[in-house]
Amino acid sequence: MESRSRFAWFLGCTCLAAAAAGCSDALNAGPLQYVEAEALTKDLGTKTNLYGKPNLQKKVRQALVQLFGPNPQEIHVPDGSGLSGDGIYLANYLQEGEGPAARRHPIFQGTGPSDFNRTRQAGGYAIYRRNCLHCHGVSGAGDGPTAAFLYPTPRDYRKGIFKFTSTPTGARPHRDDLRRTITYGLHGTSMPAFESLLTEAEIEQVIEYVMFLSMRGETELALIEEAAISDENDPNALSDDIVREAANGIFTKWKLAQTQVVNPPIARTPPTRESILRGRDLFLQSDCKDCHGLLAKGDGESFVKQDVFNEVVFGGNPSERQARVDQLDEKTRTLWNQKPDDWGNPLRPANLNRGIYKGGRRPLDIYWRVAKGINGAQMPAHYPSPFDEKKMWDVVNFVLALPYEPNLLKDAPVPPSTPAPGTPVAIQAVTSGL
Ligand code: HEC
Ligand code: HEC
């Protein structure tokens, strides 16, 4: 108990510099520096950027340092971030005071000073650095050293967009969503399951750090946007108030998401034959087939053909991908250019026959994907329109049945996309070449 109250006292008198993630420490040796957003210094043409505006660039950098600290070794947790314990789980050390008078205190796990089993706590940053950084990068930009060799690419957290969420379309993820992703991984991708590598407490800590990086990255982008409409020589550009407002807007989105989990309004319809077949018809009548294809192999007409995709993405050095795109015929190239994900990476609809779901295989997981769509991945929401609450479960039942019944779609008469009332039309499914 004694150590707990001292804990609170350190936090209480440190305010801004609540979490110091550890300097030259065995838990994370060697300093690392955040990588800046491209838009801060690079000429990105028509895209927002601060190229050639050194004063505004400097202001963005200063604002970020003030809010989040200068580097990952020295983390500041801004007021109102909503992170647990004001960010205490990010830290290996707590810092008391600021400047030359600052004192750092290691954080221990265990019960008290006399407990010989107590161990130094590795904060969220240290855990991230060891387990995640080589893919997700120092700033969470999805640009770690391993990233270039992976498809799909590791998530860039800085947009605040996460795919596998339980919150409304476009909203920030719930903490539970991040916990599921980190604990169980994303099946079919290189995102590992950390269930057996990290303790539950460590997973909680790294969740905080992912949120921290996401908030920091989103703030950076928001400040660049804000600066881009300011005058390079205006001394009041990016004033403290404007900076604070930008950061608060982002913190609010995260806090709101923690209260917004989408629950299906009715219980799941049992997966009867009737329900599965109704779901199959809905799949074929709605937009699902345009992306996922008539046989749900992930080869719908809205996307380039699978062999073209494979050639561009896997047919050589990843850094020469653009050259391979340039060689496509004009029609295919146009289609290709319409279909990146929100991070600008190549995107492919799932093959729903494989029964591999990145975001989890519970009926509720599939419900969330179909009802709310997949953020950043072009898959749109389908509830409340075009599907009502009953149709939603029929489609979920169909999706879950398909991998076990390969003929479900092959044998399907294709209903017209806009059924005329009372006129049953049966068009043969495209089964050639199978
Ligand atoms: C080997 C590379 C690799 C490692 C290591 C890795 N990830 Fe990932 N991670 C990925 C990839 C790839 C994706 C994106 C998959 C996709 O978009 O389909 C991803 C996505 C994510 C997402 C986004 C989920 C969503 O809903 O959009 C989170 C959060 C995440 N990773 C957290 C972590 C954390 C925390 C660690 C360390 C404990 C970690 N990752 C380690 C490759 C990795
Ligand atoms: C505009 C294109 C588009 C439409 C329309 C669309 N999807 Fe998707 N869907 C995708 C893409 C792209 C992915 C892969 C996203 C990823 O892996 O990041 C996907 C993934 C999925 C997944 C896998 C989720 C996971 O956890 O891996 C399911 C299930 C799914 N879609 C079902 C459906 C159903 C059912 C419909 C119709 C109600 C539908 N989709 C409509 C593009 C679409």
C-alpha cells in the first residue's frame, strides 16, 4: 500500500511530464527518434503540405514536443488524453519535476519495497519497442524495417483509422477492439497473436502506447492541416489555443468511441437452412458480389483480376510496384488506381470461401464487419440500409456457412440486382472455369 500512495504522489506533482519512458536503460537501450510526417517538409503537390514554410514547420514541431514529448524516451502525456492513469502505463520511470531538478523513479511491479520478487516494470513503450516497432515503426507510421516486405502492410496508426472495430463506421476503436487484435492477431496477415508472448498486463500497456502514438500522429496531421491555411509569417499562427483545440478534438473522438459499441438490436437468427439461403440471395442481390465476386472468391468486377493483382504486388521488388502499375493497360490501371486502401496500399476483397477472417470469426465479428463496413478498406456499411436487423443475421449466417458448403454459391440462381415484384428471374451463376 505504501508504494501505491507514493506512486500517486509522484503523478500528482508531475502534471505534463507524467511518463518518462526510460533513458539509457536495459529495457530499451539506445535513443530512437520519431519519424516526421511527409507532409511536414515534402512537396506533395496538391496534397496538404508545409514544404518551403520553415516557420510553420518549426511551430508544428514545437507543439508536438510540448504535447507529447521530444522523443519516445521522454514521453509527455497531455492533459485530457483519456489514457489510463494519465499515461502511467506507458512509462518505465516516473519523473518528478522538470528541467535540471527533475528526478526519475523506476516503476516496480510487485507489492512493495520489501518484496524480493518485484521486477522493474517495462512500460508500454518498451513493450512496443521490443514486439511491434520493427513492423509498425517508431512513430506508428507502419514503416518499421520489416514493413516493406509485407502484404498487407502493417497499420499506420497516425490516421486514427482502424479496420476491426465494434464502434460506429469511421469512429475510433474501442479499447477492447485493440485488445482483440493484439491478443489474437489478424488471421491471414503477418500481424501476430501476442496471447502467449505478452502477459495480460503487458497487452494493456501496449494498447495504451498504440493509442498514444495514434493520438500523437493524428495531432501532427491536424496541426499540418491547420498550419497549411495559416500565413508563414503570422506570429500568431498555431497559437497555443489552436494547438490545444486540435489535440482536444482528437482526444474527444477516442473518449467518445469508448462509449459507442454497436450492439445488434436483435439476437442472432439461428443458422437454419432458410436463413442461410436468404443470406445467400442477399449476398447476390446486394453490392457484396461486385467486390467479392459471384462465388465470393474475392474477385468481383470492382477490382482488378487476381493474377494482375498478384503480378503487381508480388511480382518483384516492392519498391518497384509503381513501375508495374504503369505497365498495365489503361482500363486496368484506372481500376487499380480507384482501389487503394485509405493508406494508399493495394487492397483485395476477402475470399469468403476460406473461412479466414482477420477481424475474428464469431458471428458478432462478422456482424460488425458487414453492418458497419471496414474502415479504410472501401467495404461500406450495410445496416440499417440496405439490410434491416433480420437480413443482417441472414447474411452473417450465410458468410459463416459458405466455407463448409462450397456449392452454396455455385448452385445459386443469380437473382436480379433490382428484383421486379412478382417476377422470379433465374440467371445462371457464372460457373465456367471452375
Ligand atoms: C510482423 C509484423 C507485425 C508485428 C510484429 C506487429 N504487427 Fe500489428 N499489424 C501488422 C499488419 C500487417 C497489420 C495490418 C493487417 C491488415 O491491415 O490487414 C497490423 C495491424 C495492427 C493493428 C490495427 C488493427 C485494426 O483494427 O486496424 C494494431 C492495433 C496492431 N497491428 C498492433 C500491434 C501491436 C501492439 C504489436 C506489438 C505488440 C504489433 N501490432 C506487432 C503487422 C505486425
Ligand atoms: C466496395 C467493395 C466491397 C463491398 C461492396 C463489400 N466488401 Fe466485404 N470486403 C471488401 C474488402 C476490400 C475486404 C478486405 C478488407 C481487408 O482485408 O482489409 C472485405 C472483407 C470482407 C470480410 C472479411 C472480414 C475479415 O475479418 O477478414 C467479410 C466477411 C466481408 N467482406 C463480407 C462482405 C459482405 C457480406 C458484403 C455485402 C453485404 C461485403 N463484404 C461487401 C470489400 C467489399
